[in-house]
Amino acid sequence: MAASKGTNKTQPTSVQVEAFIAELGDERRERESRTLVKMLRRVTGHEPVLWGPSIIGFDQYHYRYESGREGDSLRVGFSPRRAKLSLYGIGRDERINELLGRLGTHSLGKGCIYVTRLDDVDLAVLEDLFAYAYATHWR
């Protein structure tokens, strides 16, 4: 399928995740990224893959819309952006909203959750969020 027909621009790469993390150039972001990698390995049972230039993803799913657009995307993951961590694949439903209410300091984006620092959130709740989303969404 041609890119103009809707192929997902963010694709898995062959870049080693640990090398990407080591090159972040910020000790806190590197430490937080390693914490999230360990957490998401536990939750998914999958190894991390770098999607595009900056998203660390775990597992993938295939999507197909009525419009004919289809592709593959990561099931859950994160991006250690300079200002905030972007958390992907969590989705929204009643259970997730309840967990978000207990997470700690965060903000919601269109398709992600933003966390400034992992110290600002309850890591057990974050792991529950990812585990629930992984088990119930994007199948």
C-alpha cells in the first residue's frame, strides 16, 4: 500500500533501544526510560523496539479502517521527550479513568498521557494502567 493511502509513518526500526536510551544525554530521562522498559517487559512479555526516531514500543497490532487505511502500530510504549514522557497505548474507558484518578500528576493528550517525571506518579498504578490496557485494548 502506498504511503499516500495511509501507511503509518512511524515504523519499527533496527536501532537498539539501549543505544537510543544511552544517547538521550540526560541522566534522569535515561533512568526513567530504563524503569519503563523493565516495567513494560514485565507487562507485555515482549522486548522493546524503537519505532521511528523516538518511541519505544512493545508488541504490535494490525489495524484496518473502513476507509481502507491499514497498518501496524505498537500496542503500548513511551517516548522520553525532552519536556515530558509521552505514554502510548493506554486508551480510555471507565477503568482507565479510575486508574488515571490515582496515577498522580499527569496530563492527557489526544492519543497519549504526559508525565513530567516518574517521581510525580504512583509506579504501581502506572503498571496497572499499562497491564490493563495491554490486556484489553488493541487486540
